[in-house]
Amino acid sequence: MKALMLVGGLGTRLLPLTETVPKPLIPLVGRPLVDRLLDLIPHDWEVVFTLSYGSEALSAHLDDRDDSDRFILVDEPEPLGTGGAIRNAAEHLDDTFVVLNGDIVTDLDIRAMLDLHRERDSTGTIALVEVPDPSRFGVVRMENDRIVSFVEKPGSDPPSNLINAGIYVLEPDVIDMIPEGKASIERQVFPRLAEDRLLGFRHEGLWRDVGTLPSYLKAMAALLRLEVEAGRLEESILVASDAVVDSPIEPPATIGSGVRIGRDCRIHNCAILDGAFVADGAMVDTAIVAPGAVLDAGDHVAAAILGTSGERR
């Protein structure tokens, strides 16, 4: 059995962080996103990665893992979209396969999803979660467990609150439906599949999109809460053992390895990544501070990402 992980995107919504850290390697509560996704995939499966931006760093990271012998790396010379990336890896997908988007965090049971797909002899099965505002996602309309319509980013009038959770089980026949070149499986394939055999697998556990600053911070907070509930943390704050912190930290927050935080700082609802320096009297609130970034004395970064070079967005 094979899983295909779509990790070739540029991560533009997380700039300037992704100028120096490829999106799959962005730390989230102490672990890279790609490692959290790999936790979902059974250990006896092979995993195909579509590599584009940041491929050298990601390849090196995967090579350092103990299970690197099950990984297949496929070069994507330029971003091809979700559909194009699948078609680009077609030579490795000759049987039922699972696709995972690279910018989600979840505890979804992939084996249970695969079982439903096989029991119902489906052509495609999409993981679904319910969200309050579905307008920026792919939205489905269901009849029992069958998807009867799929609309990508419907805007102000979505047909339901059930959205595409970024994990699919597909048959190889679906690849033939994907146009050559850059293509979107959500826009060009799923609406057609909904006319035939497209199932929905509802997930009610942990699920977060981490492709933007607000969604990253929500995912961070959710994972920290789970650590507190499990008794591994006393509060929603994770500080690396070698970080030097001379100011109080207000939860939720994560402080990476080698970080230095001076006195009289306000640190709240943020991720300060490895090697960053926050000088005396600075404020970091609702923000990500990139690895190695410097925040000068008395400076503020709020509702923004501070890049390694000092750029803010």
C-alpha cells in the first residue's frame, strides 16, 4: 500500500517564514509538520513525496529518519497543483492509494477510511470535517455517505459546513481524469467524481489547516491543549530545554531550541522558533518568529510573521 504526500507547494501564505523553512519542515509544537503527518501512515506502507520548493532540506530530513527506506521521492520541477502532482507520480501509483495534503494536522484513522472505501467499492473517498466557516475550502453535499456535489471555495453560499479535510483514498483510474500539466483535483476531478462513486468519510477528532498564520496558531493551541490533557505539560507552554527566557510566557506559546528572550518582554500566543532572539522590552503577540530572527529592544511584532531577514507580513 502507498500513500502520496503533497509537499511541493511554495507556502506563500506563510511568507516570510517559508523563505527559509520549507512548509513541511515548519515546526509545530516541537515537531516538523511532515513528521506529524507521517504518524498517520501505517509503518508497513510506502510513502511517495512530491518534491519541489525546498526539496534539498526536505530530502535531508527524510533521509535522517529511521524509516527512510520506505520513502520514494518524486521531483516536481515546478508546482503542478494538487492534480498535477498526483499525475506526476503516476508511475508509483498502480493500486489503491492514499493522498495527504502537506499542510494539515489531524488524528484521522486512515485504515478506517480505507476500509470504508473498499467495502463500498468506491472510486474515490474524501475525508470530511465540519467547520463553522466553510467558504475557503472545498465543500460537499452528502446523501448518506455519498458525496453528490463538490464545490471548491464556494464563497458566500456554501451547500453545507462539511469540507474537504485534505486526505483522499483514490483508485488509479482517477489519474486518467487529471489533465496534463498544472491541474487541481478539487476543481477538475472531484466535481466529476461526485456524479459517480465518491464517498465521504466523516472525521470528528482533531483537524486543523496550518497554511496561514491564524490557522497555524489555532493548531498550535489545540496540540498544546492535548499535551496538557495528557499530563505531559502543566500549561499550554512548551519551552526547549536550552532556551534562555527572562520574561514570563503567556499561553499558548512554543519556544524553540536556542531561543533567547530578554527581560520585560510580553510573549503571548506565539511560536518563537529555533535560534531567535527577542531583546529586552520587546513584544511578540499572535505571531511566528522565524528561526534566527532578531527582534530589537522595545520592538513589537503582532498578528504577523517575522522572517529570518527581518521582513514582516
